[in-house]
Amino acid sequence: MADLKSQTPTQTLDVLGRVCPFPLVLTKKTIEKAEPGTLLKVLCDAPASAEDTIPKYCEKNNYAYELVKIEDKGYWEIYIKKS
């Protein structure tokens, strides 16, 4: 599989400042409306969403994803490829 973070995202979703369950809810709504082949970049600063609920959602739906923690800024970039 290609390195998702090196590809240009089709769409970016900013859920910074949102707490569970909103990052997951907004991510689900966005990816479900997206066309197959879409690469969604999610900006998230909620640890439970970034490290648990969003990756589990991706695995359940067979979406490729990549999690990148931006240490100096205190948030994650989550790249999700809709198949």
C-alpha cells in the first residue's frame, strides 16, 4: 500500500477542539458522503478519537488509514482512503 501521508488529500476535515464523540461522528458523515477513492485528511486533537475510535471505525469499514502525530502542535493528522 502507498504511503497515504505523502499523497495529496482530496478533502480536509478540521475537528480540532472537538471532544468525543464529535470527531468520529463528523469523520463518519464526511467519509460516507465522499466518492470512492477519496483521501480524507482529518485534523484531530482528541486523543481518544485519534488513537481509538477513528482507527477502529476505519478497520471495521476496511478503509486504509494512516495516523501521524504532530508532536510540536499537539494534534494528529489522520489520512483515510475510501475504497
